Amino acid sequence: MTQLRLHNTATRKAEDFTPIDPNNVRMYVCGPTVYDRAHLGNARPVLVFDVLYRLLRHIYGADHVTYVRNFTDVDDKIIARAAEAGREIDAITTETTRWYLEDMAALGAMEPSAMPRATQYIPQMVAMIEELIAKGNAYAAEGHVLFAVDSYADYGRLSGRSVDDMIAGARVEVAPYKRNPMDFVLWKPAKDGEPGWESPWGRGRPGWHIECSAMSYELLGATFDIHGGGNDLMFPHHENEIAQSCCAHPGGSFANVWLHNEMLQVEGKKMSKSLGNFFTVKDLLDKGYPGEVIRFVMLSTHYRRPMDWTEKKAEEAEKTLRKWYALASSAQADGAPPAAVINALADDLNTHKALAECHQLAAAQDATALRASLEQLGLIGEEAPRWAAEAEVDLSAFETRLSDLRMEAMASKDFTGVDQLKAALIDAGVEVQMSKVGVSLTPQAGFDPAKLEALK
């Protein structure tokens, strides 16, 4: 059996992964707050942990892996969006949840084993909060319930921060009912017009952090194998999850392995609406970037390194995938990926190395191994994407036509026809290369076959 090694944030080193139960490997990943379209940065953890999910299924068997990713469907941002739009909160969250799943599916992400919504687990959250109060780890104050940070000695161990450092570096909510500035909310009173549930502390709703602790406990148990998310969640979200979970269930250790992906940039800068480089996944799909291309660019960088999205990378990715699909489409689906690709992924999800192995397979014209590798990476399904196949058919005729025009021009010394066709192809998003060997046409990101119709 392949030995998987993962960089555990909690120990700050790579470790051999040994599941609690090989017949039920369990993973929890923090999901989205559903109030709007998923942006490009939201897609990175989805793809990172999709690769891990696929790898765990390959190693332990598809029926022996449980992957849970939640939806936060009650939150201040959701309430504000519903008020702004004049719509019911449930209508907003149902719509944006569907958008999220559609966009992630377009990137080749498999759906997890379970996708709980926070509002489905309110009773379990209330019960967990009651347990924390009974154990002396939480207290009620003015309709709120807060976790007492100083009741958990290991608070800050995951992020490597002391409580004093956290107070100095964080925007701590100042409230007279807090015993300690770092104490965080488990339950808060609901204002008029806001969603709320009855509880021993009055009508209210849960704090953000308690959601994941309650849902992971109900679906995965007091101790499970892997917890993942972006490194922006390490503090305070994951730190708070650990504290409340370990105090509520002292017989468990919550998650044995913690994985955190780095953040995303666009053209070398932090993604920001003020910089004009903020994109949702849907924005890129609508611009003509195929989901497979977005996924390829994401996987080209190791998950623990910052990922820089650039148009040049997308163009190169599309060019590479078209060549790979042309070869892989000649092979049967569902083959076994070669050991070199699996070993690369088993080495702390080294997707960059796995793609390098795919380049080697393509150079060796090993269609069967290449196809199996692309399936393992989620870059191809049962069939090569239609956009790739159609482009190859369309452009083969234009390659012949441009080559013939070029031969005629070399004899007549009149290159007008060659230049006109070349310009039209470039305008349609096609890279044109002409050499002594011949003519080569390669679609680029944003390739528009419709613009070629007028040239036929």
C-alpha cells in the first residue's frame, strides 16, 4: 500500500499518515459561507482537498473514505445580503449553495460524502454549548454564551501564538460581558427580524466556530483523521474549534492531522476589488476559461505555497491540456495511474511534481498512463472535454489551408492572403507558428471557434 506523507500544521513537520481506522478514513474541511458567488480564492481549498480525497480513495478504497465539508447558512453577511436584496434568507442560501456546487463541479471537484448545513445542526450546537458550560469552559452573559479561553491551557498551540500575542495582533471585540478579551462567542441573541432559535439563554443563533465542532462531532466522532482549510482560518477559527471540541469531549483529540493551504494572488498581487483583479469562478468560466484549465493552473503550485493566477499560466495550461487530451482520448478510461504519479501525490500532495510526470508520459506517447493520471488528478472524465476535441477538428482544416496559402505565396511573393488568415486566426484566440517544418495552430485561453465560422 502507498505510504502517504502529509505536512501536519499542528506538529510543523511532514509525517507518515496512519488512519485511525483504514476502513473509514475521515476528513473534515471548512466550507463556504453562502451569500454570494465563490471567488477564485475560495476554489483553492476545494481543489486541494479534492485531490486529497481522490488520493485517499485510491489508497484505501472509495467506500472507506468519509469526507465532510459544511455550508455556513446563517451569518451576519447572509442576513445583510438578504436585507439588501429584499429576499428571504433561505432563498439566498439555497441559490448561492447551488451556485457554489455548480462552479466547483465545473472545476472537476467531486462532491464530498456529506455537506451539512449549519441550520440543520442547531440542537447539536446547543447541546455542545450546554456541555461546555457544565464543565466550566463557557459562561452565559447578557444573552450571550462565551468560551473561556483561559480554561484551555493549550489555546494557541496550532497557530503557535501566545494569548498576549493574539490580543495584540487581532481585532478583539470589546464587550463588557467578556471576562477575557480573547473569549469568543458560542451563542448570541438574535435581533428583531433576524433568524433565531430558542435556547436556554434566550432566542438567538450560534457563533461561527461552534458550527464546525458540532457538525464534525456528529458526523465523524470526537477524533477523526484530517482537518483542512485555508491558512487564513488557522486563527481564530481552527484554534477555537480545537479548544471547544477538546473541552466538550476530553476523551478525544479532535483532528489528528491539520492541513492548511496558502492563499491566492492574481498577477502577483493580492486579489482585491479595489485593484480590479477580483474574480469569481463564474467570471472566469464566462470569459471562456474552461474549468479544467483553472484546475490545472491551481494544481501547478504546491498547496503550501502562494498560488499566483496569471493569464499567461492559463494560456500555457490550455495549450498543454489540448495536446494531452489529443493523446489521452485514444486510450480507455479507468486505467491505473502509474506509481510515479501516485508517489508524487503521496508526498504531501505534490501536484506540481505529478503534472511534471504527466509531461513525461505525454512525451513518451503513453496514452493509457497519461489518461489514468489525468483521471486521478481530476483533469479528465470519461471523455476529453468537448472544447478540446472541437478545437482540434476545427483547426486541422485551417492548418492545411494556411500551409497551402503559404506555399502559393512563396511562389508568387504575394503574402496578402497568408497575412489576412493569420490575423483572423490570432483574433480568434489561436497561436500561429510557421516554420520550415510547417504550420502549427494552437488555441489559447479565450479561444472563440465562432470567429472562425466566417472564414470557412
